[in-house]
Amino acid sequence: MITRGLSSALLLCSLVCASAFAQDAPEPSASPAAASAPATVPKLHIVWDCGECEHNDKVPPLIEQAYAEEAQEHSATVSETEVAEVTITDIRQRPPGVRVMFGVMAGRDRLALRIRYRDRDDEVKDTSSNIIQGLNSLSASVGRKAYAALSARPAP
């Protein structure tokens, strides 16, 4: 009983000390790099090249939307002049009814992209066996990963 009370007191003291230290810490000053122009990422030009896969026309706009939202969240703008060539190389969508009824036993949804920009290739992909979320969620995830791949490139 005494040990539990002592442990609680030590935990409370460490939390109070930590918050006091955080309040005393100086705020970081804005660096010149942070004050410069906002980052720009290329616009996506998405085409299909996945063999005889079944094309789903809602996928490219969902990828572009998630990409643009991720850019906005990171204070970046999507360029109108710079273009990244994006190819959908693999897609599999479980039928929604089968996905809901059989879940992981119905397999996985999958989506893969090849991104070509400034003489460099990247591949982003994701899979999902979620019973509720389907290709919309998967397209959004791949769109966010595309942003991460393209925003990590150095400026020319």
C-alpha cells in the first residue's frame, strides 16, 4: 500500500516537473528556411498500365484528392506546370458484398503506383483486408504515400 502511494507521488511529481520544464523552454525562433516560399509538389497525371486488370474510374480522382489534401495539410501547393507521371500498375478490388460477408477470407484489396518524376522512379503501394473500408480508403492511403514520395525530393 505504501509502495503504491509512493509510486503515485513520484509519477505526479515527474509530470509536474516535466510540464514546468516545458513551460520554461524557449520557443524555437522562425528560421529563414521556414519563412521562405511554400513548398510545391508536382501535379499527378495518372494512367492505367496493369495488364488486364479491371479499371475503376473512381480511383484516379480519389488518389489526386488525397494527394492534394496531404499537400494542403503540409502547407504545400500542387503545381500546375510540373507534372509527375503516375501509372497504376496493380489493382485488385474485392466485391463489396463479398468483402463484408467474408472479410479477410475474401483476400485483400491492393493498389500499386509507379511514379516517374525528374528522371527518378518510385513505387508506392498498399493493401487492405479491412471489412468496412474498401478501395476508397486504399486510394486515399496510396495518394498520401505518393505525396510523401514526391515531397521528399530536393528542389531543382
